[in-house]
Amino acid sequence: MRAGLSGLSTRCIAHSALVGLLLVPGFAVADPGTAEGRHYSHRGMKAAMAIGSLHNTSKLNLSDAGMFGLRVGYGFDDRLSLWLGASGSDHDPDRGLGANSEAQNLGGLNLAVQYRFLPEERVQPYGTIGIGAYSMEEESTHDAMSGGGFTFGVGADWFVSRRVAFGAELEYRNVSYTHERVGEKGKFKEREQALDGDAMGLLFSISLQ
């Protein structure tokens, strides 16, 4: 593949201007009218960085908050990939719902399988299903809860080159917090009753595949 911008044809200049600051040497934008442009890199190691927001659909009475995530993955073929991701978000009490709790820090790890529906197209929709482990800690008291559950997602990637893509994904977390800890040095103990921690997130990402 040609390196840099010097060898690009005139019809690729618009794509180059959009992603020039994001491309590393050796990953030039491919002409979609060529065989090279119709085949995108899906196999092997890949990585992604994402930002977005998380909305709690449970009765935790927490405000929506910005969310940040990092993911590493491995593509088995053009359609099927396995991703391991870590995410974090900081939430204030939702005063509009009459909550009196403290601000909460949420974090989680997620292992998900991703399936692409149109791996030869520039815009590629996909679906994901996975499992996750999550924790939630109060900022002031350091009281915490932990739990896990299933995740489901739908999204799409727009490939601006053979290896670089921008993406958007809607993720639903079906989470139950089953253990709790009192104070920063306390030990996690099983709760008498699991607490609903379901949430929905919207993420925008850039990935190198």
C-alpha cells in the first residue's frame, strides 16, 4: 500500500483531508473503486478508543455521565471478532429524582463477540453480545458494590482507510450488583438482595484494525 499522501489520486484528496491527522505512515486511504479499496483489514490484532455517555435505566437515581473506553480485539475472519474492553464513568446524584446518594464512580470490564454483516463495504454494521463485570464506588465514603451481567450492542464502522475506522455503537448492560463493601479497606460481602444496575451507553470510537 502506498505510504503518505503524495501518491493519492485526485478523487482521494477529500478523504485524505478528513483523516490525515489520524493516519499513521503506511495506512493511506484506499480508492473504493479498486480491489484494494473493497477489502478492509479485519483479521488479527486490533484496538479502539471510545468516548460517549452512559444512561442508567435502573433505580440507582444517577445522572447521565460521560464515558471513556479502551478495547483490544482479535479478528478470526472478516466477520467474527473477540473484544476485551475497559470503561469508566463518573455520575452525580440525579436530584430531579429526589436522590440523596453521593457521587458514584463506575468502572467495568467486558468480553464480547462481534459479528460484521457487510465486511466488504465501507460502512459496516455489526452486532455484539458479551459478559461484563462492573463496580460502583461512592467518592466520599468509598463504599462500593460489584456485580456482573450480559451486554448487547449494535453499531457500525465507517472505514476511512483499509485499517482505520470511525464507529458508533449503542450498548445495553443487563447488570446486577450482588456484592458490597463498606469503606475503602472493607471486604466485599454478598448482598441480601441483588441491586438492579442496568444501563445504556452510546459510544463513538476510532479503531485501528
